[in-house]
Amino acid sequence: MSYQHKELEQNWQKHWKNKNIFKTIEDASKPKFYALDMFPYPSAAGLHVGHPMGYTATDIVARYYRMKGYNVLHPIGWDAFGLPAEQHAIDTGEHPSKLTYRSINNFKNQLQNLGFSYDWDKEIATCHPKYYHWTQWIFSLLYKKGLAYQAEVFVNWCPALKTVLANEEVVDGKSERGNHPVYRVAMKQWMLKITAYAERLLEDLNKIDWPESTKEIQRNWIKKSVGAKIKFSVKNYETEQIEVFTTRPDTLFGATYMVLAPEHPLVEKITTQEQLSKVTEYREVTSRKSDLDRTELNKEKSGVFTGAFAINPVNGQEVQIWISDYVLMGYGTGAIMAVPAHDSRDHEFAKKFGLKIQQVIASPNKDFNIEKEAYTEDGEIINSEFLNGLLVDAAKDKITEYLENKKIGEKSITYKLRDWIFSRQRYWGEPIPVLKDSKGNVIRAFEENELPLTLPEVSSYEPTGDGKSPLSAITNWVQRKNKNGELEFVETDTMPGSAGSSWYFLRYIDPFNNKCIGDYEKLKYWMPVDLYIGGQEHAVGHLLYARFWTKVLYDAGVCPVDEPFQKLVHQGMICKDGAKMSKSKGNGINPDDVIHQYGADSLRVYEMFMGPLTQTKEWDDSNLAGVHRFLSRVERFFLSDNGKSLLNDEPATQQDLKILHKTIKKVTEDIENLSFNTSIAQMMIFLNSVAESQCKNKEVLTQFIKILSPFAPHLAEELWYKCVVEEKISPQDKNYPFASLAEWPKYNPELTIDNEVKIGVQVNGKHRGEISIAMNASQEEAVAAAMENVNVKATIEGKIIRKTIYVANRILNFVVG
């Protein structure tokens, strides 16, 4: 009988759907498990086989805990706002929702074909008004708490796309979509004050079970720095001061020049006429660089002298004021004091432009040459007047006290983290629920009873090109009169795609609640997410924003936890011919094609068997075929050619019981540790063992079906129906006992311990056979067993045993002559 995977899988998917067996159970008396995937953006391209890797892992865990008696929440939804659908609308004139929902239907069909045990009753889409009603409500909450505000900031402006782009949407100075030039320009934007939560976002990393590498990425992104703010006056400008932040105020006497970000507002004012053309040209070049490009450590330093001078506040010395792209306006104050003697980057800059290098920390190495390299270690302060002789820490305290007494500086803590730019000049996004007056001043945010503020129909999805959204052209939507007859204007910017994804994990819990984001008691029961699987590329975007919004909602009393994801795991990539699968490379493999040829179970088991979940793996069709053969072999072992059960009630041997309980223990522990590849390897060992012993014991093999179920659920249901239920009841019947809902087997610890071992027997160092003996058997027992081995006995016969070497549980060697 051939493995009829196609008919088999479609049949059981139909039964699962009709009976809705994966519907989330609300029962507070039972333990819960919340298993979550990073929900997909439904693109027209559909899924490739790299996508199901994380989804399969989460599904295995969800199915396991369901069988363990837990209430399981395993939902799915769609991150449905975004630029690709809008660009399609611009190109074709078709409403972006049409492409979005076509893509959703395709993705949904693909996921259902893979047999994932999602509760489809919890399905959400961020572009649906009933969902973004509450995204807008959260924005209003942020605004009322002073965490949403407008400011003129430098953004990534793409003239071709006529919109602002997030940093992650810019690659090498060009838009990720379309490869168009991107410029840094100042624009008025809505901002979210994530910096107000910087310390908590940093500290609370210590209480969640995340990969250390991801925690470190977030720590570096937030980057807490303790130091001092210092004010430098500007020569010939009595009212102007340049404030810098430094973690090394102890080196202030060594500050020999200053560097401003090219965008610093003072640059235009203080640049001399002689330097104006050079400064203007440099600023224009810088505007085409991303922040990542500008802060690349290995790039050659560049800069231009403004012609102006600042005054070092502790010694009155004049220091040149330069601009350079390695200083960012959004980090710190947009200005630095440069101490080239003790900072490698400043040293490189000073050497290139011939600037003074003043050593203020002594090196214990008398031959150290400060002109050749910066001295970046601690030591004794020198050339610093009243700080001389102090060590670094003491000097920091003394200079900070001096600055505060003189009112020219103060102790300060800063973070690298910058506020979240939240505006997009697009149509296909959540409208920002704010009313303004005729001058553009904010009047108020919308109240809950005024939401959702839905998107209007538009004749053109093309942005205006002057920094405004297509919504700005819809006069009858933008303008409205208040009760006093005065005109008010709706904000025309929309939210970024990351808005809806910053709280979706809460909405899954209570997706149809029309009074709040979710019932508090339900949120209290289900949160936090117990297992979250998704890509590491979201480490400082989605994962940081979701933590921020959760903390805001916690502080507002509407969310019971302040960290959303207790355990986070990043799945590895699947590569094809050494390259990451992607639409742009044209190397993606459609899972529909794999399912058609090999079946969903084969794809699921293969992707888990390829290697550890978190590692990158290479797609190999031959190994996929091998997994298909394994599942075919499982079916043949259980069923006859005419599809009838081969199981019987003949007693199982001790060997069969031992391999069963070892397998139960191994697979149980491996699922909980997400070691799926070794789980599958153990199931293969089990099948080889029972095939060798010709075990058909129903009790033993029924437990194996349960173990197989989370990995290959369709085949497991078929075997369960034919071998366990024995077709006594139809899957269509109300009380049909699905394998997917069977109780997870328990192992007997005593049967997982080996009390017998096989050891090799040698004669004069040459292998002559194997014997089975009790663990830790004596030498006498081992020798007696060896003498029963025909080959060993024949080799020794007629010879004198001169020496016997025995290592318990490992080897027996006879030296004969």
C-alpha cells in the first residue's frame, strides 16, 4: 500500500475544521500555555518553505501541551497594513485592502494545508476597523499621558515613494522597496516617547527568558551612559552655547576640538563665509547617508571645519568647531567634545586633519607615544590643573562637582535610544486619531466613543510629494465642524506598520471585545506569552516596541503584566544553494508544491529533523524524500495493504517496553527543550527496534501514535482511527476521540534505565563477538557469558588463557597462547 498522504491529510483537516477541535478552552482551573508565532505580513508572493519552520515548532509545542491537559492558546492573524499593498494600489488603482485580503486568503489556505492547530476563531487582521479601533485607542492613551507628541526631526525621506521610511526600510542609502535614493531631511513628525521607559526596558531584560544575544542587542540599542553635560561658549557669539554630553568629564582638559552633527541648528549660524561652500556640500552628502552608514566604525573619518571656535570652560583655550557625519543629531546633544589623546575615533580624526592631541591621563609605559595612538586605559590624571594626581573615578567626581558649582555643567544620564518616529505619509495605515486647528496645533485626541476613525475612500493613493499623506486631499474627511461651528482638521498622517503589531498578542485573548482591548481577567489568565517564536531581525523594532506598549498599558491598569513574552526563541533560516530564500533571489520553494508531492507531515517532520531549531540549515530534496520514506514505513508497520490494523494483543517483551518508555521520556524532554531533531531521531530508533523484534503490541504502539501526533498529526490521526478507535465511531460523531486530543503518555522511570549492556569480546586484541550481560556484571559472569558465544569459544579452544582483561560495561579481552 502506498502512502496516500494527499487524501489522508485533506480528510483529517476537514474533520478538525468541522469539529473545531483546536478552539481555545476558557477554564481557569487548569494550567495554561500561550504559544505564539510572530504573525506574518500577507504578501502576494505567499509563503515559501522557510516560513513554516517556526510555525511548525510552535505547533508541536501547542499540540504537546494540549495533550498534557493544558488550556492552550495558539492563535494566528495578519500584520496587514504596509507599504507593499499601498504601492500596488498606486501602480494599479486597486484598493490596497483587495490585495491584502487576497493575500490573507492565500496565506490562510497554505497554513491550513500544513495542519497547524490554530484557533481560527481568534483570527485578527490589523487593517480591520474593529482591530485598529483599539490601536487608535492606545494612541489616544499615549497622547493623554504625554507619550505622543509632535516634533521636527530628521527622517528618511524617499522622494520616489513620497513617504518617510523607517531605518530598517533603508539599505545602503536606498529604499528597500524599489531601490530609490533616500535623504535625511527635517520634517514635523509624530513621536512616541519610548525614552521615558528606557531604564525599565533595560532593567527588565533580566527577568525574561530570551536569547542572550537578543538581550545584548537591545541593551546596546538602549545603551545607558552615565557622565556629565558640559556647556561650551562660542567665540564671538555671546548668547550661544554648545552643550555636550560625555562619559569622560575627567578628560575635559584634553578637549582640543569639538564636532557637531552636520544637521545641528547652530552650524548655519556659526559657519564662516570662507568655509560655507565646503560645509554646505558636506551637509548635502551626509543627507544621503543612513545612521548605520554614518556610525560604521571601520569607515574613514571625514569632516569639515566650520571656521568657528568654542571656549574650553576649564582652561579658556579656543578649540575648533568641526562637523562630521559620525556625530548624530538624535543621539545625545548632537555635539561632542573631542579628546583625541584618549579616544581612538577622535585620535584618527585629529591625525587626519592635523589637530592638537593633548594627553591628560598618564600611561604606565614610559615609551608610550600619544601621537601614534590613543591611550584608552585608566590611570593618573596629568596636565589638568586641580585634577592632577587623581585617578579617573575620583577625577570624574571632582570635575563634575566643579562644573555644577560654576553652573557650566551637571551630572547626567543619557541613553542611545531615541524616541520612536511614528508618522507615515501614507494611505494604507491606521489614521492617527487627533484633531488640529487651522494652524496645525493639536486640539485633542479622539475619545473612545469616536473611534474607530476609519479610512475614507480616495481617488488616488499617491502621496502628495510635499510630505503629506493622500488623506490630506480628502477635504470632506479632513475638515469637520465642532459644536461651536468652528472648523477642526483631522490629522492626515497614518501610523507605521509596527503599530498594530505592538499589541496584537493581547487582542488574540479577547478579539471581539467591543468595550476594551481585552477583558482584564482573561488577560491576567493568559499573559504573558509562554513561548514566542520568530526572527531575530525584529530584535530592536517589533520586540522593543511591543515591550514599550505593554509597559504603558500595564501602567494604565489595562494590562496585568509589564513584559509580554516570557520565553523567546529565534528560528534559524532555511537556505537554498547557500543563500537565504527570498522572492528577490527567486530561490523560494512553495510549500504547496512540497505538500503535493510529499505531504504536509513530511514537510513538518523534515524541517524539524534538519537540525537544531535555532540554526541555519540547507534545503535538501533527498533528505526530504528520506523523511517521506520514514513516514511511509511507519504507516506500513501499522497497517496492512488493504489499510487494516496489524496491531495485536500479544505481550510486549521487556525490550519493547524499555524502548517505548525511553522514547516517551526522550521526546517529552526534547519537546520541552525545543530539541525536535533529536525527538525525531529517537522515534526512528523506536521504529527500528520494534521492527527488529516484530512487536505489534497494541498498547506499546498506541503510545507511539500519541508521540508522533504533534509532529505528523495527519498520519497519527489515520493510524489512531484504524488501529485504536478501530472504526467503531466515525470522526463525524460528536464524541469522536481524536489523537490530537489524546492524553500524552507517561513513562516509567524504571524502564528507562539500562540494566543490561552489550560489550565486545576480543581475543588477543581482535574482535571476536558480542555478549549481553547485566550492568556492572562481575568478571566471572562476563567470562561465563563469553564462553557461550560460539565464535569466541572456537577461537579460544585448545589454547591457554594467559590473561583476562575486563573493563565493566565496556570490554572483555582474552590474551591466549
